[in-house]
Amino acid sequence: MGLTLTEKILNAHIVDGKAEKGSEIGIRIDQTLTQDATGTMAYLEFEAMGIPRVRTEKSVAYIDHNTLQSGFENADDHRFIGSIAKKHGIYFSRPGNGICHQVHLERFGVPGKTLIGSDSHTPTGGGLGMIAIGAGGLDVAVAMGGGAYYITYPKIVKVNLSGSLSSWCSAKDVILEVLKRLSVKGGVGKVIEYCGEGVKTLSVPERATITNMGAELGATTSIFPSDEITKEFLKAQKREEVWTALSADADAVYDEVVEINLSDIEPAAACPHSPDNIKSVNEIGEMKIDQVCIGSCTNSSLLDMLKVAHILKGKTVHPDVSLSIAPGSKQVLNMLAQCGALSDLIDAGARILESACGPCIGMGQSPNSKGISLRTFNRNFEGRSGTKDGQIYLVSPEVAAVSALTGVLTDPRTLGEMPKFELPEEFIINDNMVVTPATPDEADSVEILRGPNIKPFPKTSPLDESIECKCSLKVGDNITTDHIMPAGAKILPLRSNIPAISQYCFTVCDEEFPKRAEALGKSVIVGGVNYGQGSSREHAALAPLHLGVKAVLVKSFARIHRSNLINAGILPLTFANEADYDRISEGDDLAFENLKERIVKGEDVVLKNKTTGEEIICKCELTDGTKAIILAGGLLSYTKENI
Ligand code: MIC
Ligand code: SF4
């Protein structure tokens, strides 16, 4: 029986466990990436492990999220990450060099390799034929130290692409179609593998748009084959030597098959407030808009930017619309400047932003009250833009640019022929914003530069024998990490300071939560399905840890957040019977008796609701590895004990 591409790469990297669907495997990690908003914690954790030099083939630290620098905090973090990278053998991509996923695709990704990154959109690398997975900072720290990364051997979904995209239809519309069919929780425990004749019609940046936003499916990752088109892309990047041909065997067996005819794809939008709330642009109609933002790790490649420049050339942005554009990397921005397309964007009235995440994570450009904003980004969770009642629609660069001119949501197909242009055969290669690490001999003399905002990792303790505490918060379904630990210009600068950032934990849902949880000393949070969807930020586990949260009891978890809870030593519990969700209220007194004994024996956990007198059965499905981490009080304590 033949193998899928995912199986081929995973099986070649297994260092622990067996290649059996649903069982836990440890894989060797070839490359890691971090970004600054999760990076400081990841490097503090790496430092705490006491390993002098990274043991990966390539590790890169990017500065792209916190580039607003509205105080000393971010600049201090940048210096800290730069110095620690230099000392420990990590390449350092300086602020201004671009968004981690875009730069990694251009300059570092290698087909067939494994990559984990402390950012949920790391699967962008799947566009190059990598197994690229988003993870918590602590997992990335362990991988940098040469440790395996543990995942459940995934189910593999084949998305069979046929046909080719019609004029004005985009790779973004393809992933929106996949989200429409599978939903934000449809990918949990799965890898989405793209195959079929249609693959040959998509360039690497288009493939990367699709794998990038596969994160919104909750999938472990997404992947495309590595073919002649991949080779061309790498050749343009002067990295042809890293190319290898990779694809699934013709008789590979998949767990599920989804058929998509690219010729049927239409311009679409993800409507507020979820990336799977998909409608066609026609269905929504000519809605008046206030803002358009083009960029982010989903749609900021040279291809995307050139499309936009050709649409805007010689025209003016509608008087009622603010248009901002952030090219994804220095390479993209520089090439736009060199070919004159940047001038077309400026001339049309676009507000050019630096090559960074920017508005995607609420770092500026928040829309006006109730403002309707079209964005080429990947997430439209409520409040993420920085405007609580902002209405964010996720669209393709084509829809965004055309609508910026008309002032209303516009189906670009009404504009006749799409402007034609060719991508250059060679890209501008200048890695002068990537700092090479010190040699092992020089490393001792590199000083680590720490600012006053950088506080140590919160204290964890081994699992208690029994826990008695209150339910400090009860929330509903699809809670995102943007609810648990909001980002944005005000809060993001506190990423290196857990005590300070904790004061914003869950404030989107309940302003009083941090104070209440702290006053209780210890507590449990109760939630619904797909709890913790979205980002990889381990702050969504570290802040509750700091506030004394001992366990989170929900109907189901999103993958990365569940791992982050385990890594922080917080018990992830699910209801054996989902209807029991209704049998706990906020403020109830709860007791987990003989908790440790039950966890050790792998038994269900019994929760006594002392307020109602009822008993609730909770599942805690831990593997041997994750059980050991929970018992030790988190991955850092576990790793220290076991190194
Ligand atoms: C996001 O898009 O939500 C982020 C900001 O990139 C996060 C990481 C973070 O919170 O620092 C992610 O996707 O993991
Ligand atoms: Fe940055 Fe947005 Fe991409 Fe997250 S989703 S990495 S904030 S551009």
C-alpha cells in the first residue's frame, strides 16, 4: 500500500512511538522559528534548560509582531531576543525584515523537512512541501534543545484539486471554500494534504496562502507536494539546491477525500466573527465599507502585492475608505520599489505600513466604531482588530483592492479582464537583515541584554493529590485565545511580563475575572466546544497559571492550546457527558478527590459539585508522555528533571 506525502515525511522523522493513526509520536524537528510576541518566553524557557547551542539544522528568531514600540518594552524584547539568538546559534531576522512565515518561505524553508514555530500560522511552510506545525513556545524551546516534538499521529485528508482558477478568483477563495466545508473545528487531529491536477496551476505563494489559513481549520498542518513549481520558486530565491521532488504515492490511502474543482471557485468572504462564516461576495452584495487592509502572513507575497498594484494603478482609493498595505517582507517591498509598483500603490492613496503583522494583531489601524473592514488576513475574531464592534470580513487581495476603489464590497469579475503581469524570474536576494549567530568559540563573550519588563517564567508545582476550589469563570463554545489572552497595541507589549499581562486575561468576556481568580487563589474554568482555538500563544495558559487556575473543564479543546495547558501544568479535562456542562455554574464549589491517584492510574476524574451535590465524570486523556508532564507540574519542570 502506498503512502501519503504526510506519512512519508512523518515516518522519516519518528524518534518515539509508532506510525499508527491516533497514537502519540515524537518527531525529530529540523527547523524552528519564533516570533517576538511568543519568542521572549520561548527563549527564557530555552535558557532555563541550560543547553548552550541549538541542536536543530536551522533555528530562526523573527521580530515582526511587536514593532509598534510605543514604549521601551518591545525594543527591550528585540534586544533580548537578538542577544540570546547570537549566543545560542539562532539566526536573527531583524525588525523590518518581514513577517516570519513569509520570510521563512522565501529564505529558509526546505521541502521534506520538519519545522515547528511558536506561531499558529507556521503551516505556511506546507506550501513548500514541509511538515510545518504551530506549537507553544515551550515545545519550540525543547525542539531547539534537540528534544522531540510530540503529536498524535494524524488522520490525513486528501483535498483533490481539479480544474484551474477563473480570472479574479484567488487562492484565498480556495481556502475559504475549504473552511466553509470543514468549519473551524473540522481539521482537529488531521493533516490536510492537497493533491490532483489542480495543484500544478498554483504557485508556491498561492499554495502558502492555502496552507497558512489551514490553521483556521484547527488542523495539525496542511501540505502541498514539492514539484517543478516549487523548484522554480526556490530557483528564483537562489536556493534551488535545497529542492527535492516529493509527492504522495499514486495508491496512497486517505482517511477522507474532499473534491474541489478550482474552476467552480468564486470570490468569497469570511463574515464576522469567524473564519468559517463564509458567503460569496455576490451573496453579501454591495455593502458600504470603511476600511481595507492588505497584507498579513496569508496574503503579502510579491504576487499578491503586484496584483493589487495593477488594480490600483492610475486610480484613487474611494474617499470614504482608508486603505493600508503591508508588504510581507523586505524582499517584497524592495521588489515593489524596484519595479515601480510601490509608486502605483502610493499614488492611488494607499497608506504603506512596515513589513510586519501590524493591523492583523490589532497593532494599529483599528477600524472606526462599527466600521466595516475588508482584510486579506486570516482571523476575524470579535475585538481582535482593536475595535470591539468592528465588522471584519476576510477576503482575497483582488476583492480587497477592487472594493477599496469602489467603496463597496465588489465582485471583481464585474470589472472585465484581470490585469496581466509576469512574476520576475529572479528575486532580489539580500539577507543583510538576518544576523548570523556567534561561533561556539565566540558565544561565551556574548552578553544577554535584559530589559526591566522581562520577568521570569511563572512558578509551577507538581500536581496536587486533591483539589478543592471554585469555578471562577464559565464561558461558551469556540472561545479563542484572543478571548483568553487578548493582544493589540495596549496589551502586546506585556508579553514578557506574565504578572502584568495576566491582568487582562479573559477581560474581553469578563472584566472582573483577573481580580476574582487572584482573590480565590485557585480555581477551575469551565467552557464549551473548541476551547482555545486560534493562536499558539502560551500566554493563554501562563496567565491563567499565574492567576491560580488549576484545571480547565470543557466540551472539547483546540490542539495547540491543550498542549500549552499541559506544558503549563494545568489539567485539561473534558466532560464525559457534554450535557453536564449545564450542571456547573460560575461560583460553584468544586472538589476533585484523589485526583493524582486517578490521573496516575489513567482513570476518569470525578468532580463533586459541592454546591449542587452532584457528581460529574471528567475525562483526562493523557499519553504516558503528557501524564509525566502534568505530574511534574509542566514541561519546564519535567525537562529540568529529565535532562
Ligand atoms: C495570531 O495570529 O494570533 C498570532 C499573534 O500570530 C499568534 C501568536 C501570538 O499570539 O503571539 C498565533 O497565531 O499563534
Ligand atoms: Fe502575524 Fe497576523 Fe500572521 Fe499572526 S496571523 S503571524 S499576527 S500576520
